[in-house]
Amino acid sequence: MKAFQLFKHQNTHFWHHWWQYGKVVLTIELLIGLICVPVLNLLANTILNLGRVKYVSYTNLGQLLKQQPWVILALLVILGLILALVFTQFTLLLLGFYHVRHRQTVTFGTEMKMAVSQIRQLPISAIGFFSLYFLIILPFSQIGFTSQLLSKVKIPRFILDWLISEHPMLAGLVAILYLLILYLGLRWLFVLPLMILEQQPIRQAMRLSWAKTAHRSWGYARYIMTVGLAVLVVVGLSFGGLLAIQSGLDHYWHAGALSGAIINLSLTQVISVLASIYGTSMIALLMLSEVEQQSPNFAIANRGHYRLKQGLWVGFFVVTGFLFVGYSVLYFQGFLAQQPMTISHRGVDNGNGVQNTIPALQRTAREKPDYVEMDVQETKDHQFVVLHDENLKHLAGIDQSPSDLTLAQLQKITVHENGYSAKIVSFDDYYRAARQAHQKLLIEFKKTPAMTKGFVKRFATQYGSTIRKNGDLVHSLDYTLIQQSRRDMPKVGASYILSFNLVGVPKTTANYFTMEYTTLNDTFIDNVHAQHKKVLAWTVNDADDMDQLMLKNVDGIITDQLGTLNTEIKANFKPNTYTMRLLNYMIDMPASQI
């Protein structure tokens, strides 16, 4: 069957049974979101509390392995549990869709027992396959199967940016790897349904799926692209209609504009949920298209509970409707988000100078960011120099580290970037220029192998009082440096930098967290705010990413594109009509919700 014909057939079938498929998707999502994710977070936090581990990061994994290996072992057990739950999630989804497709009324409890039975029958050799399938292939899919359990399985954006800018050949290899993964995903499209529904051993299921997709993988790819295009077109037209209605209300019925905006935003959320259900269903139906054998051991549901089940669903939709409306009211009243602080990364905006130099600082300060982020390292003679890189080769063409040279030697060196040239400067000179420009700083302590133990103490002695009066902040990737900063400069705000959101919120005296934005989610932000602390997102250069982070209510955004950030803040926090605010929400809505 050709791709479009298959799409047309599956689309017609879905709309004949959309309510049954919708119930399957919603039930599983509620189970994962309301029970599994909170329980897993509780388990992880309990393990860290029992082990008195304040945080888990790549910077302390080696130490934990040596001193508290049981903590790492327990976290690995939780990872294994997550994989088992992900397999259960997809098993339940495929079983539920299979039974709906074949008009078999099966209790959810029975489907759960069947899913557990599948897990118990898995051989040890299947672990490697599912690690590849769930942790690598599925997270790349933006349409269809997603899981809150795998929300953190992604490559941080700064790593990709670093590969592209510093190692283009390696970036090319990564791109080829991505394409290979997508190809394998298409060729192994039917492995899960063959294992779950036809009881095939994993190796046999892989061979059968490979055979079934031979010379047809491009057709399945076109099917998936057609589903994505259909979702985008329908959602786009629906949103466009709501915007047109709201525009009419704004212009011709001012008294009803707010009420209309609340209704239209609630409908926007409903449409996004329906679109997600549709995408999931269409991909699941594709995966079931090659399954022939009947699913064994199913039980007919007790229809005596029909009214009770329908009543529960009615109650669910009533509560959900109130939540959507309540969210819409809070959104239009401005209670859900506050304008984030603007922070220029390394003192540069859109390549207007050399990072961490005075000319770039002076140009950027004219745009009045809340903070200019910059980097401080220690020199050979234990002075403070403003530099990010641990080697001068990239900016100056000199294969030496800043710690190999004295401050006087470093100040004679010219660095080049973005078509500009400037001298390396001491922190004294840079800070003096910032004060003259009335510019606050976010000062990063760069941890280097040559850094001495007294680094923070000496910095606090020289500058602590001044930066406290000026309202400057400090941050660092090194947990110990932040703890020392809070001890030596207790009245200076300090932020602990996290390059990946692993397990919970670190227990630290820091009153800010600087988080790499790729894995930054609502749960982390809400938990930080519950501790009366703040979240700074780095390094965010895309307008859509900025908008989504504002919707998540981050407290500050660090960017190389300060002008873009200022434009997006104006669009999000200073719109003059409800139509614009509704449009902003539609644009800002994460793609995973559509």
C-alpha cells in the first residue's frame, strides 16, 4: 500500500474510533504523569538524602563512585526501572490500540498484566536493544511516541554548537549518525509490535521487521511526514481561526474581548492535546499495520462498570476544563510569568566584538542588559584576568594557557574574534569599565587545573564589598567555588551552573541556578522557585527557545543575541491586544504539545 493510501486508510479508521484511542492515550499519560514520574522523583531524592549527596553532576561522578558507590548503584537501578516503565508504557499503548482496532473490549487491568508478563519474559539480551530503541531512536521523533520518562534524554544544545563551531568534521559524523539512527528506526519499526503481540523473540522480531521494511522504508518515512504535515496544517488553520475571532472581538466588542480570549486560549490547549493524541495514534496504527496474529489471553471487560467509567471520564473532562480556563485567566492577568533578566553572554551581542573585552562590553552596555556575563581566571602570578578559554590558541593563536603567563604578559596579547581585535584585560580594568558604563556583571569563576585554593578568598577580599554594593552576581560550574563564595561573600548572589538536569535540585547555599536550557523543564523551575531561588537559562540564542523559556517562567536568560531577546521580551510582555498575547502563546507553546 502506498504511503498516502495507507495514511488515508489509517486516518479514516482513527476518526471512526477516535474516542476509544483517545482514552487509551490519556489513561497512559495520566498514569505516567500523576503516578510514575512523581514516584521516581521521590525515590531519587530519597536516595540522595540517605546518602547525604547534595547534587549529581558529571563533575562529581568519579568522587561518588569512590566514596558512595551504593548511591550510583541505586540510581542505576532507578534508570533500569525507568526503562522498564517506558517499555510498559509502549506495551500498554500498543495493546490498547490493538484491542480497539480489533473491537475487543479488554480491561485496563488485564492489559497491565499482559505488559508485565512481557517484561518478565524479556531475555537479558533485550536490554541492549531497548536501551538503543528507547534512549536513542524514540527521543528523536517529534511526532507520535513521546514519554515524560525520557524528557531528559537529549544532547544539550551547547555540545552541538561546540561541535559545529570547533569540530565541523566531527559534527558531520554526528549528523551522519543521526541519519543512521533514523534509518534504523524505520527498519525496526515493527520490532515492538512483533514482540508484544506475536510473541516473537527479539532477534526474530528484528529480522522480520527488517524484512517487512525492505524497499518500503522511504514509504513509511513519507507516511510519518504526511502525519506531521497534516497535524501542522490542521493546527495552523484552527489557530488561525481562533486568532481571527479574537481579532474581531478586540476591534468590535471590547467588553467581550477578555472573555473571548480566555475561551480561545482554552480551546488552543484542547486543540494541542487532540493533535498530540492524533499524532500518537497514527504512528501506533502504522506500527500495528503489519501485525496479523491475534493477541492472546485477553479478558472481556465487565460492562456493569460502564456508567461508573463514563462518570469518571466526565469528571476528568470537567476538572480539565476548569484547569484550562483557570490557566487562561492567570495567563491574561499576567500571573504566570514575569519579565526575565537579560544577560549578555561574555559581554557580546550578535558578534559586536571580542568576548570578554572592554570594547565589546562598552558596545553591549549601550543596550542596557540587566547583566553582562564574563569570565575570570587566575594568572601565573595569581592575578585575575578576564578570559573564558583555558588555552589562547583559539583567540590569539598562541598555544599556551593563561595560567602559564603573568598578568602583564597577558595584557600585551591581542585577541581576535568576529572581525574585531582587542587586548586581553585584567579584571580591575574590565570592572572599572563596567562601573563607568553603569553595567552590572555576572562573574564566572573559571575552574582550571592551575587554580589555587585561595582563589575565591583573595577575590572576595579585593572585590567582595564593591560587587555587593553594585549588585553584581557570581556563578561557576564548580560546586566548591560557589560554596566558598557564599561563605566569603554571603551578601553577594551566587549561582551554581548546571550543564545537564540530572536528578532534582542540588542542595546548596547558592541562591541561583544557571541551567543549560536544553534539559530545563517546568518541574525543575517550580522546585527552585519553591525554595525561593532563581533560575538563569544559558545560552539561549533562538527566538522560539527564548519564548518557550519565558512561558516556563525562568528568571533570566543568558544569550549571545541580546537584541533578539529584547525584541522577544517586548513581544511577550508588552502586547497591546489580546490577539497578540494569544498569538504569543501559540508560538511559545513547546512543539511536544502539538
